[in-house]
Amino acid sequence: MTITATLTQLLNSTIHSIKTVIPVGIQIEKPTLYTSNSIRSSLSVLIGMTGQVHGQLVIGGTTSLFAQISQMMYGMMLEGDMLESFTCELGNMIAGQLVTHASNQQVVMDITPPTLLVGETSMKGFQKAILVPVNIEEKGTLNVIVTVHEEP
């Protein structure tokens, strides 16, 4: 499978996963090629993908947005360490759904434990990446980045 086909398949699985995990109030914007090597979010979670596909899933947004998502999903607005833990768990849920959806398409994948990123950071070493803005019902935009690496 070409890198573009792999990225398209990952993108479709990612969008499906987001719609499953955050079932209400989201609008998926048009995906674009991600050419920056900088993540400019106050809070992000990075999850590696291994198996037939090597890459990363990065979900970034503001601290306030993640707190509002926690309120939407669990009925309470989290903060501090609990919000950071929630952010990692949200990434885990989306990545877990992504792997499940991909396996239904005969792509064998696994995910790494989530890594919390606080503030702006750099990201390098990927071949191709796509940015998918996800608007959360007038609360803000999650920036979802899907990267693909050459297999080691």
C-alpha cells in the first residue's frame, strides 16, 4: 500500500473514531497536508501507532477546550492533574477506536501509551502528515494530526 493510501485509510479511521468517542456536537473540517514541525497547542496528547502502519496521532487543543469536552462526556469540568489524565485518556479512547476500525479494514496495528505534551513543541521524523480540525460545538477546535513514518 502506498504512503498516501495508508494515510487516507488512517484518516478515515481517525474521523470514524472521533465521531464514536465524542458522539455529539462535532464538525469535521476539511483535512489539509500538515507541513509544519511545530505543535502550537496548550495541551496535546501523542499516541504512537505500530504494526503494519507506523505513525503518530496527535490531538491538540486549549486547556479550556479539553475541560469543556470532559464536561460534555462526564458531566463535570476537570482541571489540573485530572484534566491532564483525561486528555491522555481521551487520546487513548480515540486511538483505540482507530485501531479497532483499521483492523476491520484488515490493517493490523497497535498503539503506544499516551504522551502528554504541554505547550508548544516540535515534531519531526515523519514522511507525511494530515491535519484535521475538529470543531466541538462552539467550544473550540481540536487539531488532530495523523502522521505516517517509513517502516523501520
